[in-house]
Amino acid sequence: MGSVPAEETEDRSRGPRARPWPGRAVAAVLDPTPAAMRAIALAGVICTAGIIATGAAVRLSESGLGCPDWPQCTRSSLVAAHSAGDPMFHTWIEFGNRMVTVAITLIAVVVFVAAWRFRPGGHRRRDLVWLAAVQPAGILAQAVLGGIVVLTKLNPIAVSIHFLVSASIVAAAVVLHVRCTQGHDPPTTAVRGDLFVLSAALVAVTGVMLAAGTVVTGTGPLAGHADTPRYKLPLEGVTQLHADIGWLLAGLAVALVVGLRMSGAPARVVRASWVMIAALGAQGVIGYIQYFTHLPAGLVWVHVTGSVLVWIAVLRLFLLMRDRGPLTRPSPEPVQAAPYRQPATGGRPPRATLPLDR
């Protein structure tokens, strides 16, 4: 008999070879485990938040009309090309943002496919499928809205709607990320009722603050281009309103954190509340610094990105306050009957007896 090569013997001792990473990635999407589904959903959160950051960079760098046409960059070119009235680096910033949107759309499709194929407990979760469908559908809708923004020469109302729709897509991604670790039971509140209502109010006020922030930017000097229309509002007035909403948000957040800490809320909720208050505090500091330094574009970009992080933290805190049971439940073990034991009679069956037997 021929001898087995040493390499083959070593491979057998180690077990089957690991699947190459492309195969593992495909398997994670087509047959996702709970851990894989959570990671894919997190990728969706990061990407949908990232497109807001890149869009803000376009606006704050005055590159919104770097590609003055849509869906092409210019009337004569699909890709970045020189257009009258804007330097070439503005064109590349705007065109790069469009390419990022294409890449994020592909990731959103991956999120949807994974949610479709996800079978916790052997059953498809329709709620997760619908939440995942929001991402590719929303990004495609955003592409159309982006075209409207360009064709209306950065109309501030269109830009505000564009931003708020992006925030809605981020919200759906955050809900998917939290819900893919929970069951499908009727929700129960894990904290006191008044604290849950306070958290809902925090979400609502954060949404109002995001809307007010778009009005401030659309009124000020960084509305996207020197010649673009702006909200015909006093900049100091809308800035003060935005700051007042921020102080209201801070008061609600502090009251909520203290209430959760004093009421013995679950540890996961308390941790999420500390993350929220830290993000909100950093956002407030950055906001006042940018105001007193006369709105430098780089710091305003950090402030816009921070607002998205606050939005995510507030939503996640609210969602963690509700319990929907475990993702999967262990199947009940079958009850085994006790084995029949034949009495020891030397292998002979017992003799039937009659009442007259003596």
C-alpha cells in the first residue's frame, strides 16, 4: 500500500478545510445565522448614516452643482466632466457622492436578501423583511429626490426633505438592527410607563431638532452654493430656535437618564441611556463652538454627522425599552416512557391463577 502524504494526513487531523472567505460571505447572506444577520443589519445602519455624511460634505463644500444635470453629470457626460461655473474638484465631490450612493444601494440589497433568507426558529420574519425593504427602496427614492435637488438648483425645501428622508431610512435600519435580535411576541415595556413615554418624547423632539437644523443650514452661508436660494428667515432667529430645541432635548435626556438609573431599569437600557447622553452632550458642545467660530465648514460637517449619531442613540434607547421575547425558543424535549421490565420468572410467563386454586 502506498503511503499517505504528510500534508494530507495533517489536513485530516485538523478536520475539513475552512471555506474560502467569498463562500463564507455568500453563505452568511443566503443562510444567515443570528450573529450574521445582526452584523449585516449593522452594516446597513453604518451605510445609511454614511450617505448622510457624504451628502453633507457635498453641500458644505459648495459642490452641490458640481454635476449640474441628472441622472448624467452634465448634459454631455455621464461621468465627471468640466462644467461652466464650477471648479473640477466640485464636480468630483458631487460625482463621488453619486458613486457612493450606488455602492450603498448594493449593500442595501444585500441587507434585504439576508432578511428574506433569515429563518429564526425555521420561519421567515415578515417584520424584518419589510424593515429591510425600506433600505433599497428608500435609497432609490433618495436618488430621485437628489435629482430634484439638482434640477431645482438646490432649493432649500427640497434639500431639507432630502435630508429628512435619509434620517427616516436610518431609523428603519436601526429598528431592523435591534429587532433582528428579538422575538415576535407582543411587546412588553421593560421600564416604568412614565419613562417609556419620556423616551418617546425624546425621539419626537430629536426629529424636530433635525428638521430645525436643516432650516438653519438652508438659511446660512453654507446652503450649498453662493448663488443657491435660501430660506428667507433671520439666521439668528432660526439658530436660536435650534438651540432652544437642543436645550429642551438635553433636559428630557437628563431626566430620562436619572429616572432609569433610580428606577432599577435593565442594564442594557441604562447603558444605552449613557451612550445617548454622551452623544448629545458632545453634539451640544460642537454646536456652540461652531456658532462662536462663525460656522467653519469642517466643524459644521462634524455637527451634521453628530446629529445622525444622536438620532441613532435616541432611537436605540427607545427600542431597547420594549421586550419582544427571545429570538428563538428551544423545542420541548419529548417525554420518554419508562421501559417495560418483565418480572424475573426464569424466562417463563407467570401462570394465571383462579380463586379456587390452593
